[in-house]
Amino acid sequence: MILYDDAVLVLKGYEGREQGQEQLRQTYLDHLAAHPDGMWKACGAGHITASALVVDPSRGRVLLTLHRKLRMWLQMGGHCEPGDPTLAVAALREATEESGIAGLTLLPVGPVRLDRHPIPAPCNWHLDVQYAALAPEGAVEAVSEESLDLRWFTYDEVAGVADDSVVRLLESTLAALRPTS
């Protein structure tokens, strides 16, 4: 229940600024209230997932994975595991496993976006809590079993290779990287 409790706290504190994020936050909270198993892949009504967009701000680029099953360029991410104490740990674990990059660090702002997307049966939905991870200087990626390829893209290239959800995640990430005045 530690991960479940963390997810509820993270979602209660999440303040997405773009349109639809508040409603989506409430959808996630309602889902967890109705499904005590809503953190896990076995929950047929859908489940919380954690992902992270790996960015290298010094070079103006992001690392995307060509997902083996979906054959789409996406951020790193996936299912929470019983050993994950927090959503942030799950997102960082997934980003590290799928990118092969040691030393990633999450932006301290917490999640930068929420994204709910349909998935094939027997489950119905992924309720993704999306973070941003900073790549360390000199990061070298390594393709995992879950990927067909990994590739760095400049910020401007992302819209040409990825779907709208990844573009919105990049926009939210870039907004979180901007210094506040």
C-alpha cells in the first residue's frame, strides 16, 4: 500500500496548468478510490503507470524509444512494480532500464503531466503519471529488450516523429525547465 498511498498524495498535490489536467487528475484519484488494485497491471479497469521524458537541456534534445510492441517513438516508462516505493522511483527505474543511462535525475517539480490512453484488452487504460529526467553529461544510451531503437531528437524534431502526447509532454517539460521569475 505504500506505492498506492504515494500515488494518492502525488496526485492530490499535482497542479497541471494546461487544459484538462485538473479533470484528469480527478479521474486518476477516482480510479484509485474505486480500485485498490489500480496501481497494478492486473487491474482490468486500467492502472497507473509511470514514465519519464529523458532530456539533455544543454544540447536541446530528448531521448525517445521506438517501442517494440507499439512501434512508436515514446518516452521511457511502464508498469509500477511491487518494489517501487513511489511513483517517482518507478518512473526513474523505467527511464534507467529503458535508456541504459545511469545517473538520470528527475526534475524536482514532480510530475510534469498526466496522460490517459487506451490499451488493448484485457486492460482498458493506462493512467500515466509523467516525469522529466535529466541526462548526465556524456550520457550514453543502450537499447533494452523493450525497444527496437533509441534515438536523440532535437526539440524541434519531436513533432515530426512522435504523437501528440509526447509533444505535449515535451512542452510541459520545457515549461518546467524554464526559470520562474
